[in-house]
Amino acid sequence: MSVAARALMRLAAPGGQRGLSILVWHRVLVQADPLLPSLPDPAGFERQLVALRACCHVLPLVEAVARLRLGTLPPRAACITFDDGYRDNAEVALPLLIKHRLPATFFIASGFLDGGIMWNDVVIECVRQARGAALDASGLGLGFLPLAGMAQRRAALTVLLERMKYLPLAARDEAAGRLVLQTGACLPPALMLDSSQVRALRRAGMEIGAHTVDHPILRLLPLEEARRQIAWGRVQLEALAGPVRLFAYPNGKPGIDYGPEHVALVRELGFDAAVTTAHGAGGSDLFQLPRFTPWDHAPLRFAARLARNLRAAAPLA
């Protein structure tokens, strides 16, 4: 981390009730994937960890929540989180976190443990393996999506994911299944964590957080089904790894993916805090803590993004 990057972070992050950066990753790939260029490989993730440790005080999220409540955060406080529960979290990310002595919280959608696959990963493999110059997505109202090169495949993937994300659960799964039949895609058998790996994360000192059972858009569900998704996901994880105190809203955009009624549910169910995907730092509501994805890989750009995010910090009410 350069002197300029450290100076930038010192100016941006005063600590106290402000300045908590919560970063979110989903995967650390064994090797770079041209279809998913934003996902780091081990070397890229390690560079991010080195940069983060050089410019921030990295805390366990449970501790950061307690200190945010008390106004005792250190300057440049940061937390590492992962969403969904991919196998590479344990096989690739965990050894690097241990190497650099950094804590993390893993928010896991319990319904995909032990051999499951998320709908978006089905779509990714369909786009990756589709043959020909175009994919027929007329059943989704998207016409034919060109696939002539990797740039077009990435664009098609973005369009499909955005179109399918807000379908009801059954319709979303049905649409993903149609794509598999159409493309003949072979789906990976072990993409998500298994139960033993969840226990291994906990034994390594990592925090396990709830992320529902099936990763639905909560606003699309009847409220009682949303309650079941939140509560039962936690029960399943606690049976594997002990107390679960934190929650992450699936997809996580306030007012779009979840509403105030879901915030109230999370409070009522006794969680300590919950995280979103709204940008910013700190926050006025411990049950809607903002997070951001660290896209930048160069240390100075990484620090600049952290600093910009911290400028959005708001003190607790």
C-alpha cells in the first residue's frame, strides 16, 4: 500500500460512529474466468487483503457492530463479508484469510448446502456452454441474444440475470431449467459449501451469518413466507455451527429487494444486526448496514474506492 493510499484513508475515516466499511465478496475463483471478470482469483484476492490490512483496522463484524453502537470504532474500521456460501469460500478464500490473520463473516443461503446450485449459476453455465451465435431468450421476452464472442456472452449474461432476478421463485427456477434443456449445459456438481465446510469455517474463527434458505427477493414473498425463509435459514445454520447473530438481505437493495416489514422481522427474530448492498459506511440503522463490492485491484484505486465509500458515512441516530 502506497503512502498516498494510506494518507487518503486517514483523511476519509475518522472512526467513532462513522467510518465502518463493510466489504462484500461472493467468490474467489481458483483461476480467472473471462465470463466473470470481476471475480478475483487467489492472487487478486490476496492483493486486496494486503491492501485492506495496510490501510484499515479489520474487525469481526459482530465486534464492529457492538463498537458502532457504542461509538468506539477505531479509525479506518473495516469488515470482510462473503455472501451465498460458495465452496471456494472455504477452499480458496479461507486459507488466505488465515494466512493474513483476517476475520470474515460468511452469509450462507442454507438451502444450497450439500450439492445445491443457485439459479444464477445455472444461467452462467448455460451462457458459457451455449453453442451457436445466438441464444433464444424469446421465452423471457428478450428475443435472440448474440453470443459471437466473450463480450457478447457477458452482455447476454447480464441481460438474462437482470430479467430473471425479479421473477417469482418458481418461475425463476422454471426459466433456468428451460435454459438448461435448450443449451444442454452440464451443471457443476459441487459449487456450494457442504456442511463440513461450514463447520470448518466456524472452527477457523470465522462468523457464520444467515442469508435465508432459498435466496429469494423478500419483497416478492408473502410476509409469513419471508419470515420462514429468514428464521429457518438461521435454524439450519445453527444446527451446523452454533449461534447465528447476523443476517444479510438477499440481493440487498433497500426498497427494491426488501422493505421495512422485513427489517422489522429481522429485529423481531433477535438478530444483532443486518447488512444490505446499499453503498456507504457506518449507518443510522444497525439492521440496514451498507456494504460495497471492492471491484478495484490496484492498491491506490482500491483505497480511493474505500475513501469514496466512507464519505457516505452517516452517524447513528
